[in-house]
Amino acid sequence: MGSDGIELHLELKGEGPSIVLQHGFGGSARNFRPQARALGARFRFVLFDARGHARSPAPRGPGAYTAERFVEDLAGVLDRVGLARAVVGGLSMGAGVALRFALEQAERVRGLVLAAFPPGATGLREGARRQAEWALAFADAIDARGLEAAGAEFAWGPRSGFDPAAADLVRQGFLEHPPHAIAGILRECLALQPSAEELAPRLRRLGVPTLLIVGSEDRLSRGASEVLARALPRARLAVVPGAGHVVNLAAPAAFDAALAEFVDGLGAE
């Protein structure tokens, strides 16, 4: 349960060492079910819908969708499942939350899995500024024209950089969520991502083993993943050939192999 009383939709699948994964912006816990099916005999997957998404509550009011709230929610998920430490990670926005969690509570993170890391959080200051402009314009468009029209312009249309299959998945996911929550996340979280220049001193001190996974065709996140791979002292970068942004669904076999090898390499607790 979050600090404001929000209880998230939670799914536990499989047996073994725990892997806690958060979906990306506009997704849900369903996005990681292929990994749970493929690897559930070896690992226990802790999956959840982030606040404002799918089957979790979508609170209203200022401050409901800040990065700090998402980090608190991730800590609450570990507490709810009884995990003092775990492998923690996510895709895109979920990866951004996982990194923030690791920077604040490294003692609870056995290993960090950052898939398709969001570009705004690791660009230089100019890149972070462009990310903020995009997020605020998207939120304003939701208020003015509705989520489907705004999403076609800002999230899954030709400007998005997604391949057609990924764009269709993104659209399906977005339309499941309350528009006020999507707009709130854009304004309170995604528009306020720090740049790599701001994060660099903290990243260099983070000693958690880290796996970065990105598709070779993911023009949104490949550069960000490469920046992080250089900045984090114990990071390994896996580039999946031919895959786009939703790398775990675009190339599940390659993603699963990289994930399993990484977690096995951490050894027993």
C-alpha cells in the first residue's frame, strides 16, 4: 500500500528468487506475463499495475503522480510481498522508477534490470528540456481533445518512433487508463525527469549490479541505455538485434535469456 493509502493490483507468478518488474507508461502488469510464463519455473515474478494504470486506483489531485509516489509504491510492493531485497526493474518509465528506487534504497536491490530506459531521464539538459515540452504538450492535448486523439499525436502515431506492432500495443494499453491519470503522470513525473548531468555523481556511486536491455531499433531508448551503461560502475548492456522499444514483447526469447543469465549470475542470497 502506498503512503497515501493506494493499494495496487498485484500478481505473483512462479517460484524461486524474486524479480519485481514495473511496466512502462501506459502499460500494465500484463506486459511481463510472457516472462513469467517462460521463466516461472526458475523465478518468482512480482508484477503490478502502477497507480493510474489498468486495475490499480487512479487518484486525483496534485501530487498523486510524482516520481516520489511511484518510488514509494515500489517499496510498498516489496513490503507487501515480504521482500527485504529483490531483483528490481522495469520497462521504460518502469525502469526510470526502478533506478530512482535503487538510488534511494540500494540496500534493498540485489540487481537492477533497466529495459528500454526512458530517453528524457538520461539525456543532457537539452534532451530533458525536450522531454518536458513533449510531456506537457501531451497532457494539454488530453485535456483539450481526449486521450485517443492526443495519443495518436504524441504516443503511438508516426512521430513516436514505435514500429507498427509496438504502436498498436501502446495504443491498446493507453486506452485502458483514466485520462486524468495519464495527464497527471505526464505533468508530475515525466516532465520533471532529471538529466544525466544532474544524475551523474549519484550514478557513479551506485554499486548495484545492473542489466540494461534495449532493442537495436529503439531510437527512443538506445542512446539513453548507452549513457547509463557508461555511467553505472557495474552495468552490462545487452542490445537485442531487430527489436524496438517494447523489447520484452518484441524479442521475448532474447530478453528472457539475458534476464535469466543476469539473475543466475547474482548467486544465491
